[in-house]
Amino acid sequence: MQRLIILILVIITGCNSGNTTPPEFKNTTLVPHNIYSEDSLAFTKQIQKLVESRESGFYPISYSYTSQIYIDTLIYSPNRLKAVFFVILKKPNSAVVGMNDYKETHFDAKAFLAERTDTLDYWNIRWFRIMNLNRYPTYDLISKKIRQRYFIDLLKIKNHEGESRYKYNVGDVRFWDGPVWDQEIQMREMNFSGD
């Protein structure tokens, strides 16, 4: 019986090991609360401009009805020159054709990459468009799901050769030097995959 339990634990651990970041590679970068708040506000303003101009994945007319923008999660590289953040947008159901309850709202989520050359510089952002979530009924549900997608499922996405396209999840310190930051590689992969 004891052997069976150990065998089951080994199988479960083995099956999950490819989906999570090993402890020695967990990103533990912390920033002071005031810096996090300032950056969140700056990202919110940048996203608001993108929504208003209908750019970076906000091109459907339904985004012009966005009532609230939230920076749900903000992850920094150890040197604080790169970041990934998740944006959650609250929208009225009336903004989307086919939504049944027009009096209610729903939530969409997107991820963005941010880079700068100095910790005092302005952030340059770009849409990390590989996984977007749409029409979730609650903030908590979409927040949990987008975190799962980028902290666990990101490395499962394959490139045109069948290998992991991004190599690491966003919670892995190796992510910050990974292929996601090479725009040439990402453009080539988009041409192969069609996304």
C-alpha cells in the first residue's frame, strides 16, 4: 500500500513538473508599494489611450464602452527594466452583440509586456497577444484564469517546430531573458502559427 501511494505521488509530481516553475527559478522580485502604484497608474493611462485609439487588441468597437480598467497583476524582472502586466476591463454586456443580459457587465483580460532602459524612464508597452480572455462573468474568475494561463500554461504553447515557444512561464526568473523579448522571433512565430 505504501509503495502504491509513493508511486502515485511520483506520477502526480512528474506530470505537474513540466507545468510549474522549479523553486530555484521562481521570480521573487519585490518593489516598494509606491513604485508599484506609480507604475500601475502609468500602465492604466497607457491602456486607456490604446482603448480610446482602438489599438493593440482594443480595435473592436465594443472596447469603446469599457467602463473600468484594472491592472490586475504586475510582475517585474529582477533589474526592474522589464515587466509583464495583466489588464482586466469591465464592459457592459450591451456592448457585445448576442449577450443576453444587457443590464449586466462582463470582463475581458489581456497581457502586456513592458520595457525601459532605466528605472526612471517611461515604460514602452506592447500587447502580449498569445492568450486573451473574453466575456467572463466575474472579476475574480477572470483574474484567476489569466494568472493560470501565464504562470502555468505559457510554456505549453508550441512553436512551429513543436518546442515550447516561450520556454518559461512569467513567474520564472529565466523568462526575462527568454524568447518573448525577441520581437523578430515572435514575428516569425506569428507568421507560422497565424496568431
